[in-house]
Amino acid sequence: MTLIFATRPSALARWQTNHVIQLLRAAWPGLACSEQVITTKGDRILDRPLTEIGGKGLFTSELENALLNGKVDAAVHSLKDLPVDDSPGIVVAAIPEREAVFDALVSASELNLSTLPQGARVGTCSVRRSAQLLARRPDLTILPLRGNVDTRVRKLMNGEYDAIILACAGLTRLGLQAHITETLSLDVMLPAPGQGALAIQCRADDAETIKLLAAINDAKTSEAVCAERAFLAALGGGCSLPVGAFAEKNNGRIILTGGVVSADGKKSIRLSAVDNEPQVLGERLAQLVIERGAEELLKQV
């Protein structure tokens, strides 16, 4: 049997798929794997912010179609790009141990968030990131930034921005961690639900592939991201919402911190809760922030 993986064409997507293949080969010596590169809508349209091209699954739909059509056996995604609801006929069969969850500030002049000049141009297309930046530095000029990780870094070095915000995980995976000027603490910026984690999908009726993928699932990561995504789902489920969440499992219990920030950064709600059941925890924390006025903040987006 040869396991065929769908992957997006970017260097990061190819790295992630290769990483999953290496994990599988370590778990199942002799397993044959191959890749099929598929370009998604999110890859093709690079001249508009993600919020403008809209819809769920901008980076996942084409890969899921290839799965359902039987052209591939599995697909690797950055979990934060994956809609919170499983597509019919498809399951997330494995979530390996995740990379660092933090966001990073990258500045060509090696300035950090507090030392950037008044009105500095900061690149990001994430409403979550821009809202949390403005909460700390309302003077900043937030500019849209699209493209692959290396493309974004190149735009910064060409002088189009004074700084950009990227996930530490992507920079680390591509060996670009030397560009990180400041790793933003969770107090400054809560990550996207599932940030730093990979999700491997397959068909729900493909028992053989499900068994193979189960060997590389990390239970601790899976429970943490389940709580984060349950929190996001209960708030509306959109990856374009200014919602951050981070969960970790300690001593058998899951600690979840979730936050909602108004798009202008002027108002925010951040709460934490603890439970043993990730789904219950995420939904309960979402209800708590809703009771504090989260829906009003989300309506402004």
C-alpha cells in the first residue's frame, strides 16, 4: 500500500507533509508514501485580505475534495486553517505533538513591539492579531499582508513594512527563526485556536488509513486543541474572528484561556477555566465570555 498525501504547494505545507510522512515511517517501517500537490483558493488569490475572499475552507476545500474523490488517502493541514466542523465523510484522524503556539514579531531593524516608532506599519491579515496589537499599541498602522512565509519576510526586508506578525511555528519549521525579533507572550497575544498543531484528515470509512494515522496522534495535544476549537465553535466558528485561545493539559486537567477583542483593540474579554473534558470546557468558557459581552465585540467585525 502507498499512502498518497494531498499537500498545498507552499514550502511550509510541503515541510509539514514531509514531517508527517517521516513520523509515519518511524511508526510503520516500510510504509510507502507519496505526495500530490494541490493549489487552493487561498493560494491562488493573494491580492486581497482573507476576510474579503471570505468563506470557510479557503486553504482546505480542494484538498478535501481530492480526499472524497479518492485521488488521495490523506491531507495535512495547519489546524488553525481547518474549519471547526468536520466535512461530511472526512475525519481528523491524527494531531501530532504541536510546535510552539506563540506569535512572533519580525522587524528588519530589530525593534520590538514597545520600541516600534509611532505609527509604524505592521503587516498582518489576521483580525485576531491586529486587534491584539491595537490593544497594546493603538497608534500602529495595520496593513494587509498575504503570501507564503518566505514571501512575507521578503516584503518586510524590501521595506514595505516596519514589522510583520507571523506564527513562531511556521518560522521555526522553515528554519527562519533567526528572523524573530520578539516572541509575543500569551499576555500580549493569544494564539489562534489550534495554532502550532497539524491535522491529518482521511475518509471516515477508510479504516486502514485511520489505523495508520492513529499511531502518530498525540493525545495531550489533541485534547488541548479540542478545547480551543470548541471555544471558537461556540463563538461562531470563523477563523476571521478576533478570538484567541490556548489550552494545556497538566496533572490530568485541561486549563483553557480564551479571549475576544474588539477589532479596534479598545475592548477585550479574557477568561480562563479548568475541566477534564475538552469539549465541555471550550463550550463553558465561551458561554462565560458571552455573558461578559463577547457577542457585542464580535458583531463589530
